Amino acid sequence: MAADPMGLLGSIENAGAIFLGPYSSEPVGDYFAGPNHIIPTNGTARFASPVDVDDFIKKSSLIYYSKEALLRDGETIMELARREGLEGHARAIQIRLENEAKGGAEDGE
């Protein structure tokens, strides 16, 4: 047990739960004081967090790009897609830019 557990806190990089001090045993965190009993194990704390209420909430992103924004950023988007090897993504942008160059996008695109 460390004499100054708070002093060691900054050196801990991967943990699902950190129990500091002689009175903070695992059962205290698991059953009473902790946010959750389910924590990452087998080293998965390197990339995962303990289960919390956000894990049970459905989230969606909403993307609405304007014509002006696509005209401004389209070439960059295509370049990024092609660098990742996603030619279909690049073509989806290219088709929209070509349609705008011809006089506007078709309905439903």
C-alpha cells in the first residue's frame, strides 16, 4: 500500500477503476461508492471505459451539409476518401460536384 496514493494517481494510465487509500477496497467501489460494478478486464482498459448509463442510450449523428459547404470542401473530402482507398466515397462526392457544375443536383440526391 502506498503512503501517498494521490501522488501516484497521475502515473496510472489504464484502469477501469482506481482504488486509492487503505479504506477504498474493491468491494467499496463494486457495491457502494463506485459508479459501476462492470469494468474492463484483461487489459481492455487501454481502449474501453466502465459500463455507464451512456452505454444504454442510443445516439445518432445528424449531418446536413449545404451546397456551399460541399462546393468548398468537396475536393478535400475526395482526397481523404481516396487516400483511404474508398473510391466509392470519393465518387459520391464527385458525382454531386459534377451535377452542380451542370446546373444543379437532381431531386432526391
